Amino acid sequence: MKILYKIAIAFIVAALPGTVLAGGWPVKKGNYLVSVTASYFRASQLWDKSGKLGSYDQGGYFESRSLSLYGEYGISRRLTGVVSLPYIINEFKQQDMPSVTSQGLGDMEFGVRYYLTNINFKYYFAIQGMAIAPLYSSTGLGFSSGGAEVRAIGSGSGKIGSKNYYINAEVGGRQYFQNAGPFQVRYTGAFGLNFDKHNQVAVGVSGNYSTSINKTLDQNLVLNKDFSYTQGSFSYAYIVNPKLSFFAGVNQFLLGRSTGKGTTFSLSVITKF
Amino acid sequence: MHKLKILFTAVLMLVATQAFCAVNSFLQQQHDEEQEGPEQEGEFTFEALPKKKEGLFQPGDKIEYELKIHNSYNVVQEGTVSYLITDLKDKELGSKSMPVKIGKHGNGKYSFTLPQQKDPGFYKVAFMINVTEYDDTLRRVFGFNAKQIKSTAQRPVDFDDFWSDARAELNAVKPNFKITEQPAMAQGGTNVYLVEAQSLGNLKVRGWLTMPKNLKPGKKLPVWLVLPGYGGIGVKPIFGNSELAILSFNVRGQGNSRDIVHPTKDGYLTTDIENKKKYIYRGAIMDCIRAVDFICSRPELDSTNIICSGGSMGGYLSIVTCSLDKRVKLCSANNPVFCDFRALQGNPDWPMSAIVTYSKNKYIPMNKLLDNLDYYDLKNFSGKLDCKALIGVSLLDNLAPPYNEYTMLNNIKSNPKVFVYPELAHEVPPSLFTYLSSWMMDEFGIF
């Protein structure tokens, strides 16, 4: 008589969650996810309106340094509040002119992400709505215009052999509320692989297709409204524990039109509590 | 003289070595002769896979199986593959045979379309292979129009009153909950507590609660209530993660709740079965409700996020608890037993075998026992199962046969997620536990 019935308890417990995640995954109700990112970008080459690459004249360049605070808060099982606040220092130098520096708080973005559904608890899908509010008056920091964005997000994780992986894909439309817009289609995709409990590498691609009736091409990249670019990224993460991770990343512009070609280096810390 | 001694020793060793090799060679040769036959590499395999992954066919579906054969011998295999289909009472419903020829170390694939069935139900099918060097039989079960399976047994008209009375009786017993930390049992960041409560008949029942240490003030943890399977061993502390409390609760006669009520393993099922108001499961079911009472009494436990789970008898108790107690949010039950007792008559396996033996030994008519068991039949509870549920069923399960499981499942008005395993008996695969974990995590919002 085989009546005893064993539950694979150990298996269940081992399968319980988690690491620090963002993307399409919700945040537990009442919990926070916070990240701080420092980044440095420099472009000394320019793509013109037809996508032809050239150099800034006589040692000109565009440089941007920023410190960004990003936060998520679990409002309910399905709803996550999202906010980001950057502090930006932009520096632009043209020919033999002295460099011009603008600094201050940039565009604050805030909104909510709604967890739509999942596929076998492996792939999560969400939709996110954000408002954009400029916290500056200087044109050297952004479009000085309010805006709104709607974004669809899909994220997943699983195993390749014995290694954990994650994927993330996002696409969104953003409209700035001024005469010349612009309207932007922004997209990003990433694939990360955990080599062990602590080390993760990720590669990604992202881009922005921005359209406006204002077709002006300015060497001060912040002023351009009609442009596009695609960039590739590589990042390394050190996962201290499921609630704390450090990231180091590099983004390289690969293709573009009416914008600068440059490289971004960034360092981040992400924590969940 | 010394050199001569060395030489002599060397010759002796050489002779000994040669002799050893010769003996070995002889033995090997003899062994080879004894084993004379076709050279074999790996295992001969014979598989039968239903065209529908879960082995469940709908009207209009071709009831088709694919047979896969791997010949591991260095000999051509000739013979037949065949099937024999019967109903659950072994009445023959059809058979067919076809010749096969599989090359040396070759593979073969054959397809059988079984005759269409008229009646909703589960059917047994045996696939046989009889070839030159290999004979084997695979036994499978498939379902036809399973969602239309209905029990012929009626639910007692006073079923709800019977259980309302039991709840009222339980409510009249002061629970006197007691929780005692067990420092010696703590593991890592998790504390263990002994939970004690007075239940139906003022009987003390116990369980184990595990919770993360250093819980923030005001934080409420979702609770996973785990109920025991049959056998008396019960459930022990389970160590989860920092976002979950786990209550492993032993109903009377199980685990650490065996001090007063302690029937034998075989006798548990029939303890006071002849009296529906004293039957051991009346108390055991109320013990489960008391466990939910305990959860709801604790400020650190989230009474809005409770999952109740178990396998076999634990699956039975889980569905019963969730049907009777709407405070439970999620239900998980694998291979739940005690569905449609009356349809189990004639079944030689437990639990019916134990009930029939008891009936004979005690001279109590079977009908009398079955009348009482109607109040404990899982199919009679499942109509009230409203919460989200995850249920695992295995088609080769002789203790919780699929026909009986479907009489219970088809009474559920909500839409449970049912996983069906055509090649398993009284068990479910690890993948279901992974799914359960992810499902629970998602429903509780533990991201």
C-alpha cells in the first residue's frame, strides 16, 4: 500500500524568488527599488542630416555628465510607481569659442507601471505611462517642455544550461508638448547572463527615433529635435545579495542622424528594500 | 646468490602474472561464451506517447498514440506491436496488431489510432511489443471527453448543514492558541515555533510555524499552510524565504498531533467510520479550519494571503479546507484522494480495500459506510471551491484514479488550473512544484 506522499518541499523553497529586478517585473507592494547612476558621455564626432559622419570643428565637442536618481515603489500587486530625477552638467565647445556649460536638474519623469500578464510566470508584460516635467529654464539642459510617454515592457528570465539569464524589451512613444514637438519612438532590448551567484554580464541595444518640424542640426546636441540613433551596450553587474547590485556599463553610439557619435560610461547601484 | 634469488623471484612473478592473465583470459572467454548472443549497445527502449500531450481526447479527436522503438541489438528485430483497449472494469473494447521490422541498432516509429469511444471516461490501453530479442508491455490510461464525467452518486441533502454544525461545534471550543519558539530548530535566518491549539472535541493539535527572524514591526507575511499526507508521519518545519511564513500543520493522528488520537497507519482511514459525527476526518477537517483560525489570529501573518496545499490526503484536506473556509485565497492539491467513494467500489486498491476489509471484519454493511462517506466525499465539497486552485492529476494513479478525480474536478465552478500527467502514478513531477512556487509568489505579489 503506497500511501505516503512526499512533497518536494526543498524544491519549492529553492525556487522561491529573487534578485534585484526591474524592467517589466512588478515591485512588491510597499517595497522600494532605488538606483543611483553616475554617467559620463562625450561626443567629438557628428552625424549630419543624411547620416554622414564628420568631426566637430577644431577640437569642438559635446560632453554630458549626470547623476540620476531612479525609484520604483510597489503601490499594489499590479501597480508600481516610477520616478526619475537627473542632475545634469552639459558642456559644449565649438571651434575656438570658450566652452559653454549648463547645469541643473533635468527632466523629471514620473508615472506608473501596470503589470498586465505573464506567460508561465517566466515572461512578464507591463505598460507604463510617464509624465515629463522640466525642472530648468536653461535650453542647454533639454527641450524645456512638458511631455508624456507610454511604453510597453516585456521581461523574462530563465535558465540556459545551468546559468540564469534575463531578457528585457521596451518600446515607447514620447510626445513633448510644444510646437516643434518632438515625437520620439524609444526602444531598448537587453540580454543578461549570470555566470554565478554574484556575476552578471549583459549586452543590449537601444535607440531613439525623434521627429519634429524643426529640422535644425546644431552641434550642441541638446538643441536637436529631429534626429535618430542606435547604440549598443555592454554592462557588468556584481550582485552582492538579492537586494543589492552594482553595475558598470558602456554604451557606444553605432548609427545616427543629426546627432553626435560618442560613448557613455556609467556606474550604478541598485537596491531593493 | 643474491642475484640468483632476485632472478628466481622475477621468474616466479612472471609465471604468476602469466598464469593470472591466462586464467583471466579463460574466464573472460567462458563468460563471453555464456553470454553468447547479439551484441547490445545501450538499452532497448519502447515508448508510447499520446498525440494529445496530457492523454485527454475530445469528441472528434483521433485517439492516437505514437510508439517509439529503439533497437539496441546488433540483430534485426522482427515481430509485432499491438494494443489492447479495455474499460476500467477490464472489459475489452478493441485490439490491433501490426508487424514490425527494425534494423540493427535502428529506430522505429509506429502510430496506432484507437477506436472512438462513446462514453465520457477513462480507458486502459496496453501496448505490447513482441520481437526477436524483446518483449514488453506498456500500460497507459487515456481520457475521453473527461469534462463530461459525472458522478452517479448524490450529494446528501443535509451536507451543508452537517458541516455548518461541525463549524459551530468547533467555534464553541476555545482555541487557546499557544506559540513557543524552538531555538534549537532555527536555521539560518528562520525561526521555528511550535503551534498548539484546541480543536474539535477539545483535542490539542499542533503544527510548526517558520518565519524569518527580525521581522519588521507591522509587517505581515503571506502564509503557506501545508497539510499532511496519509501515514501518520505528518509534516515537519519547512524553511522558506524571508517573505513567507510556513505553517506545517498536523491534523489529529498525524505527526506531533498523535498523543491522544494515534490509530495505526492502516486503521486511520476507518477510525469511527461507522459514525459520521465521530469519524476521524470530521475532526481532522476541523483541525485544518483551526489552523486557518490560528493564522487569522496572528498580527504578523497576512490573513488575506493564505495558500493551503498538500498532496494525496493533504490534497484532499486542502480542497476541503478551501471549500469550507473562504478566508483561504489559494488552493494547491496534488493527487487528492477520496473522490467519489461509491465509484471506487470493486477497486482492489486502497482506500476501498481498507473500507471493504473493515466492513467485513466489523460486520457493518458497506452501504452504511458509504452513506457516511458521502459526507466526506471530495466531489461533494468541490462544488464550493471558489478560490483560485492548482490541481495535479496523474492518469496511472491507482489511489486517486483519474475517473474519480474528474468527478470532483467537474463539480468545481471556478476555473482551476489542472495539470495532467499521463505517465505518472501517485505523484507529480518537480516542475509542478516550480510552477506552484511561481504562482504563489505572483498571487501574493512577492516579486
